[in-house]
Amino acid sequence: MLKQPKLTLIACGLALGNLSMVSLVEAAEVAPSQRESLCKPIGPLIELPARKSPDKKLPTKDIQVQADRAVARAEQVTHFTGDVLVEQQDKRLASDQADYNHQTGILDASGNVRYDDGKLQFTGQHARMQLSKDQGKIDDVTYRVQSRHASGQARHLYMDSDRQLRLQQATYTTCDLDNIDWLLSASEINLDNKNHQGTARHVVIKFQHVPFLYLPYLRFPLGDQRMSGFLFPAFGNSDANGVEFSLPYYWNIAPNKDATIVPTFLKKRGTKLDTEFRYLNARSQGSFEFSYLPNDQAANGLNRQYYHWTHQATPLSGWNASLDYQRAGDPHYFEDFGGGLDGTSLTSLERHADLTYNQPDWNASLLVQDYQVLSGSSAYQRLPQLRLQTTLPEKDNHLNYALNAEWTRFDNNDPVQVRGSRFDAMPSVKFPWQNDAMFFIPKFSLKTTQYQLEQAYNGSTEYNLAQPVFSLDSGVFLERDTSLAGVPLLQTLEPRLFYLYAPYRDQSKLPVFDTAIPTASLSNLFSENRFSGLDRYGDANQVSASLTSRLLRTDSGTELFNASIGQTFYLNDRRVGLTGNTLDTRKRSNLFAEMHLRPNDHWQLDSEWQQDPDTQQTQIATNQLQYRLDRDKIARLAYRYSRNSLDTRELGFYWRLGPRWQFFANDKFDLREAHTLERFSGFQYDSCCWAFRVMIRKNFRGLVNGQPDFENGIYFELALKGLSSFGNRRNIDNLLTTAGLN
């Protein structure tokens, strides 16, 4: 079921004979324990007389009346006085006096009218109800919902049949009664509990006694039902866009379809329209996003647009289909509207459609893939790619067979680039011998590749490659009992040896469609190919060795510490290169080390390190230390280094000082270029019934005349707890999540 964006008000009502209390879901805010510490106990609004039989519930439709005195009058009217109490199930209404007409079913209660159903309480001066028809009117109502710390008043409350409720001159707040910081008032609120929707007219929201939002008409859902209508606005400010203001509209098209339409005014650019359409069917789901900004004043009148369609489906048993298609109207769209460093670094947009068929022992897939190039060279398209691979269950001490096969036609928009098809098949067989203490897995594979090119490349349009590969993976698991600071631990020692042999095959004339050299890592030491993709297969005669040690708690099995070190030793020089034959004469790979430390639920340290054994220079280093006391107290320190390309440090924290104040900041700095990459800081203030967040952000956009260019922005959010929020909540949350602080 599609979920409705939260638009939250509260509505309440009752009907003796069919009493009900309806309230909308409160907006997400601070944890309940923190909310309770900020608010004064709301306390019960009323105290009703004690039940005569407190442990006995009445049948659903039965009504019981008790009073100090009862006098029968003409025309079947009984007059009750003195602690009058009318009960039905868990619902009770009390007053000083009441008249009940047995013929018409009308109850007239006056004098200190009080009502309680365990969730809702209210008082009034007079109540007149026709119990048999669930109709009535209560005057001068004051209500309270203790579970939501909510209260309000209404001049009149009307109940009609079919669970229709109407409040006139009504108010609502979740603030302390002696400090009402915000208040919603409406001339009339209608609640249709049967159709699960409500309307309000002439709505005024006041904050700190100052009106700041007026809505002549408002529709809202009751409970989880979705309905069309405007959501609350958002606003902010940035250097690139100036003042921003948006007013989202939610369109409930059908139970399985909806759309959100967001017009946004950008002072420096114009008016931008963002639309998201979602659908959910029995066997498929997806969304379509479209953004359009005509005549961008900050881009010389350029029309800016972007659309993105995603779709997933399971048309038949065993079949899966997906589609992801996106397109930007110009190469600089994400620089202006991407919202962060990721947007400025995008060089292309991937689009693909694939269809997969799964069986217990094998699967097959069809893929069509291309790219929209934003910057740089044109990328190869797969038009199409067919894949087949086996997924047979692995059996110890038996021969295990596998096959990976692929046929792909590669195309390119650049007429200079070679185009054609490639078929690759790699059958393999292995015999795993393993138990709890050790493993020994020999494996033999044969890679065969054939090219059919549309134009001559290096003198030919056809190429064939046959590459045998042999590997032997082995390891031992050693363990011993130990302890640290009185904590019983299990320590492991896990040496691993991996031998790989692949004879040299000349591949210098083959095209390069999808192959690259992956980032070196400890896990890649145990890969059978030093290239990613299928156009190159590295010659190898090498041994990779690693040693891993872990510390686990004996009582729970929780891993506290994990450290590994590894290296590859080359027995022959390597000759296969990405763009031709090259000679790599190194005898050893980089030395890799990893360490992960989690001594308790609060501290976490992760480190990765690479060193060139010939120069003794560090090639890559990554360190991240995090302290997380709870979801509101987080501190992070990170350092990332890659020789000749990257040298950054990042410091961030998200810390609550008491129940009211919360501070957060993050600073990512480029040590190599000596400038900030991204910096933001802000705070949040919480009271009982409202919260305010503000964030100031500085974001690196690139170099202008050799100098760093930054975009500055300010985002803020005002949350009226139990109602809704106003401002840039999504922007703030996204930045905190990306920085690992949320």
C-alpha cells in the first residue's frame, strides 16, 4: 500500500450508543521519553463518579444510568439528579442532572457535563443526544487527549448519524496548558469517520501568539487513509538559488497510484516544478519523477529538466524485470540541483532494462544498458547482453561444476570507437575438501572469448582467446580460549594461502569494452583475475597469503576485534596490460592490512592501509573512529588518503545536551588542496510542543580562475509537534544521513 506524506491535525468526537474518538497520527519528533521530560503532566481533565460494578462491562448496546435521585415525569421522561452517570461499555458521561425520554431516546444533560472513554476526556455546559440515532450536540466543550498531550476547545460539537462529527469555533494544541506556544483554530471542523476524511474552514495557525499561516479550506485524512490535498510548505535560502519556497500538492489518484506535485519558487532562477508519480500493482511497482525549470535566469534562460523512471516487476513465477531510465536536459543539471558533492562528480547517467529467469540450479538474464554522458568520453552501451550461469549447490568432497556464459553487443555513440559483439564462456570444476578446522579447494577453469567486430580493429574483425586458469585455495582455523579484563573470549588465528596460475595469452589486439583495473584491496588478493570485466584476463603465477585474527565473546559470540594482513608474491613477471603488453616485474604486491575494533556498543574503529613494499610509502590509508552513545549522541572522525590523489579528513558530531538543546556539525577538508569540501553546522531546540532546527552549509562547487568556489546555504525547520513541520526537513535529514550522523 502506498503511504501518504504526513499532514497531521487532530480531531475528536463521541456518540453515546456508538462513541468514537478519532485522531490523526502525530508527526515524527523527539522520542516519547524526551517529550515527556519536556512537558508537564497534562493530568486528567475530570474525575467521574466510581462505577457500581467496576469489573463488569456492559453489553455493546446497553446503557446504564445511575444517580442519587430519579423522578418519573409525564410522557415517559425520567429526571435524574445528583452525580448522574451514564455508561456504555468503556464510555461514561456524568453531569449534575439529566432528563431521559424513553420514547424518543433523547438524553438532556446539563451542569458540569463530563465525558471519559479512556482516551478522550471533555467537559461542557450542556449535552443533548438522541441515543438511538447517534445524534447530539454539546456546548462549550473543553477536551483533552492525555496520550498525545493534546487539548483544545470548541463552542459547539455536533454529532450526526453515520459517525459524522462537526466542531464549531474549535482549537487544538499539544502545548502545556499554562504555556500555549502554538495554537490551531478553525471556524468549523467536519469529521467524516465513515469515509475517513475531514475538512476545516478558515484555519489559522499561531506561533508565539502570532498568526503565521492561514488556510481558507483544508482537507485531511483520518487515520491511515490517503487523500488529495496540499501539504505544508517548505522554504530556505542558498547562494545559487536565493530564497526558496515550495508548496507540495498530494494527489491520491487511486488506492495503488498517487502523485506529489511540488512547485518551487527560486528567486534567482524562476519557478521549478517537481513531480513524482508512484504506482503499486499486484506484480509490479515503480515511480516516475519529472523536474522542469523553464527559462533559468541563472543559466542564461536555459530550460532545465530531468526525468527518472524506475520499475520492478515479477510477471510470472521465476521471472523478474526491472527498468531504470533517467535523463538530464543539460550536463550541468546535477551541479546546480544535485544537492552535494555527489552531484558535482557525476560524469554519466546509467539507464538499463533487464529481465531475469531464475531456477534452482541456474538463471538467465537479458540486459539492455546505455549511458547519458555528462562529461568525458562516451561510454559503451550493451545492446543487448545475454547471460547464463549455474547456481548448483556446493557439495564437500565432491566434484562441483559451474558455468558462466555471456554474449554482449557493444555500441558507442562515438563513431571512432570500435563496435561489435563478444561471447565469453567460463566453465569450471572444483573439489572442495573442508571441515570446521580447515579447507582445501582446488579449482580449474577455462575462459574462452570470441569477438565479432563491425570494423577492423588492429587489422582484424575476429579474435579468439582460450585461457586456462588453475587456483588452489586453502586455510586453517585455529582457536583458543582467553580473557581480557575478566571477559571470557575466544581468539582465532586464520592463515590462508591462495595459489593462482594463468599462462600468458597475448591480448594486446583485443578491444576494451567494459574492462578496468579495480581498486586494490585485501579481498582482491584472492581474485582469479586482476582485471574487472571480460576483455582482459591477467597472466599469473602467484601466491597470496593472509593472516586473520578475531576476538569473540564466549557468552554471546559477538565479534569485538578483527584484524587481517595480506600480500601477494609473484613467481613470474606479468605481461598482460589494459591497453597493450606491459611488463610488471614487481615481486610483491602492496602490503594490505585491515582492522575493525568494536569493544562495546558505543565505540567503533575501522582502518585500512596499503604500503608499497619497494618504496616503503603508504599508498592508501583509511581510518574512521565513531562513538555512538545513543541515536542523539554521535561523534565521528575520519581520515582518507590515496597517494597523489586524495587526502581528506572529516570531523562530525551530533550531540544532545539535555532534553532541549541539540548541536550538530560536520567538516570535510581537502588537506591536499587546502580547502573545505563541505561544512555544515547547526542546532535544534526542543520544547514540549515545538522544535526548531537551523543548519548553515558551505559546499565546494569547483575551481573558478584557480580559486575554490563555494555555495552557501541556510536551511531551517519549525516542527509543531502533533501537527506538522515547516521548512527544509528533507534537506537537513539527507545531509545528516550522508555524513553518518543520523
